[in-house]
Amino acid sequence: MNKGIIIAIVAVIAVVGAVGTFLNLQSPQAITPNLVAKEFGFEGLGYKLADNQFKGGPTIQAKVGQTVRIVLKNEGTLEHEFMVVEDLMAEMQHESVFEGAMSEATKPGQTSTITFKAEKPGKYFYGCFLDEGTKPEKHADKGMFGELVVED
Ligand SMILES: [Cu+2]
């Protein structure tokens, strides 16, 4: 092998490495918050439902383009879900803001994993919009929701 070819190979490896590093810097690491669903709220990220309060959820922070992987464990006695919506009050059609940002109805003792990409900056809500045991109100109406903040 002559020197020219070796230099060309080294140059190609250097360029591929640099592009790979650049792309890596461009797409932030996935975040993987673990949440626990209970009546009526979510625990996780250091947030605990106060014994006498039983509502709420932690704020989930993500960056635009970041993959968010939620592991939701249901430690309650009713079925629960996790879904990201634009507006808590306007949640009618049972559709999530981001593709895949919705779990199955998760039975007590079971765990669901939800993976989605935070594609647009903004302030969103996540919550459980099931109504088992609370009809006609939804679990979110009982306080089972939190905020998802997607930063630019
Ligand atoms: Cu629920």
C-alpha cells in the first residue's frame, strides 16, 4: 500500500468520526424517568404524593428532539395510563401530542413503557384520562396529571 492510500483512509476515518461526534452532539441523550401511578397522581423524579394530598405529578423536563422513555409502574388499585396532551381541558379525543406518547391502560401491579420524541418546544401536560372508579370525571380531574416542559 502506498502512502497516498493510507493517508486517504486515515482522512476518511477522521471525517466519519467527526461527523459521528457532531450528530451525537446534535441529538441529546434520551431521558428515562420512572413514574409510579397511584390514586390519584404520579410519583417519580424525587416527587412523592403527600399522604394527605394524593394528587399531582413531577414536572418532566426535556429538550427538543430528545427521546423520552417513560417507565410507568401502576402501584394503585385502578387501571392507569400516561398520555401527553396539549391542554388538559381540551383533552377530548384521547390523542397524544407526540407520536407514541401514550400508554395502554395499565393494570394494577403492571408496568408500561412509553417512548416518544419531544418534537416541539412548549409546555404540555401528561396525565391519566381513564375514568374507572371516577365516572364521569377522569383521573386527571382528580389531580392525576403533571407538566412536560420541552425546551428549545
Ligand atoms: Cu388513572
